[in-house]
Amino acid sequence: MKRVGIVGGGLAGLVSAILLNRKGFDVTLFEKKRYPFHRVCGEYISNETTPFLKREGLYPSDYGPPVIRNFILSSISGSTSRVNLGMGGFGISRYTYDPFLVNVARKEGVEVQEGVAVNNVSFQESSFQIETSNKHYETPVVIGAFGKRSKLDKALDRNFMKYRSPFVGVKYHVKADFPGDAVALHNFPLGYCGISQVEDGKYNMCYLTRRENLKRFGDIPMMEKEVVYQNPHLRSLFQDSDFLLDQPEVINEISFAPKKLIEDHILMTGDSAGLITPLCGNGMAMAIHGAKILSEAITRHWNGQLDRFALEYEYQNRWNALFKRRLWVGRKTQNLFGTRLNSSFAVALGNYAKPITKKLIRLTHGQPF
Ligand SMILES: Cc1cc2nc3c(=O)[nH]c(=O)nc-3n(C[C@H](O)[C@H](O)[C@H](O)COP(=O)(O)OP(=O)(O)OC[C@H]3O[C@@H](n4cnc5c(N)ncnc54)[C@H](O)[C@@H]3O)c2cc1C
């Protein structure tokens, strides 16, 4: 019974599935939606993942992802600073990248159940029951890779679900007049909007704001005109770009609260384990790296080197060492965004104290792996 069930087919679930399948596991992955689909995400992937992705044949070279090296920050009033990103990253849409990974997974033998939502997971003695609407599956190991917020979080009675979160995310794909080698974060009252290139010369424009903005102005177009346009860079980007999606992708109740890494022996990874604030541009790198360390620990468990307790202990230690501080710095740094005073201060830091800005960027990123 070298079997693993994975709930969620985003980056964390798909990379775990591919790695474990390559180690000889019989992997079933459940994804409630059908590929391809859009997600609210800035689609900038930190280059800390590049050596791993290239080594494993998972780098999306065929799509010519643009290389992004520079960071532009603007305050609500429009003042800007520009710094080199150091390690940098690349851009690829999730609409393209997730199906690319699903194809690799399927070709190599992972059973991908698309359009199948998991309603509950329960642990008894030494195995799990995974419940979907029409079937029960039994597996000895379950990975929770079901993202920021899922009905399953409610079914598992996870603590962060008891509190409402004020954050709303909105994403567009556009054709825009913007440098291809840069990622910008533009502030507006109670939010910030990122823009960077993805494949085929398209740009991702994605913002995070608070529910108050939406409530005050009633709908997204009105809120954008009244609030987002207060930043002159955003006003021209919104007015002069060609919008490529019929409607924006929207999610709400995005929670950055700490989460438990292991719930009733389910091993959480990616956003199910903890979501870093988007301004860090590091959630996908964490999902990929988390999948790698979790797959290594599960493999050691099956080789007899770790019992279940030791598996959970080792995974927890490695995860905390790699990601805990990053998540904390991300939460603190987010306070520099979304108000006139703080965003002007952050831009001044970028202009007059570049080493501090670079240090902040380093603290929210990991080392190449
Ligand atoms: C506004 C915003 C901008 C961001 N920008 C960036 C960025 O530029 N760069 C970056 O690195 N990160 C960014 N992130 C973070 C990044 O999107 C996430 O960290 C990353 O997608 C996590 O991957 P994941 O696999 O954990 O979750 P996801 O990609 O969300 O995948 C989870 C999957 O689980 C499925 N699922 C959920 N419940 C069930 C169920 N019950 N049964 C079956 N399937 C289920 C979902 O349909 C989904 O496909 C951003 C986040 C936000 C909110």
C-alpha cells in the first residue's frame, strides 16, 4: 500500500504528485475544477525554484517565460523607486503552467481526478478515508494541498476559518505598455496592484484590497475608478491597456493568518499550510519547495527511516526553518502598503536606503534549491 492521496491540484499538489510518483508511489490527485482555468495570482515565480524545476524537467521553457529582474514600487501619489531584484524570477500564467504540470503527471502515471471535490478526510487507526460525492478512497498518507480556503477547511474545523478575513483579490490579463523585465507594485488606498509579464507578451495585473473598498463603492468597476485610479500609474495602465479576459478573476476572504501544518495527520502544503502576502511574490516558490520537502519526508517514511510521528516531526521542523520567518516578514511588510504615508515612506526607502529594501526582498525569499 505505497499509496498517497493528494487533495488539490495547484502547484503544491501537482509537484508533490509528480515527485512521489517518480519515487514509486501510487498517487491519486483530486482537483475540484477542470483544467485549464484562471486563478487569482500575480504569476511571477521567484528564480529560487529555477534549478529545481530545470533538474526535474518542470521548467516551462517551451512557453518562453519572460525573465524579470527589476522591481518598481510606486506610492499612492505616484512617486516611484526602482531596485534590482537580485535573484529575480520569471512569468508564466497558471492557465498555462498548471495544465503543463498535469500533463507531465498524467503521462508519468499519476491518477488525476479532475472535477472531483473532496468533501471530507478522516483518519482512523493508520489510514485515511477520502470522501468525494460518489466514492470513498482509503490511503495511508494524505497531502492537503487545497489552497488558501476550501470547504474542506470548514469540514476539518480549521481554526483560521472561524474568523473573517478582509482581503479581496482581483486579477486580469492585459496587453500593456510596460517593461517586460520588471515587476511593479503600485499602491492605492487600502491596497496594491502588481503588474508583470507572462507568456506570449501578455501581462498579469492583479491586486489585493480590502472589502471596505468594495462595500463603499458597490462594485469592482466603480471601486477601480474611485480608488485604484488614485495612483496615476494605475490610472494609465487601466485606461490604456487591452483587457483580455471577459471578466476579472475574483476571490475574497483571503487569510494570511498562521495555520496548523498538520491537521489530524493530514500533511498540509502550499497555501493550505500558510499563505504569504502577495507583495512578496513568493507563494508559488513556497508551494513548490514545500512539495519537495514533503515528498522527501514521505519517501523516508516509506523506506522505514521515519515512523508517522517522526515524519510529521521532521516535516514540521523543515517547513518552519524554511518558511516561518518569511511569512512573518511578509505580514509585517504589508503594513507599508495601502496608505499615503506608508507607501511614500516605502518608496523613499527604495530611493535612499536601497540596502534596506534589498534586505527586505531577501528576507521574503529563500535560497535557490
Ligand atoms: C492576489 C494574489 C497574488 C499573488 N501573486 C503571486 C505571485 O505573483 N507569485 C507567487 O509566487 N505567488 C503569488 N500568490 C500566491 C500564490 O498564488 C499561491 O501561494 C499558490 O497558488 C499556492 O499554490 P497551492 O497549490 O498551494 O494552491 P492553489 O494553486 O490555490 O491550488 C489549490 C487547489 O485545490 C483545489 N481544491 C480546493 N478545495 C478542494 C477540494 N475540497 N477538493 C479538491 N480540490 C480542491 C482548488 O480548486 C485549487 O486548484 C498570490 C496570491 C494572491 C492572493
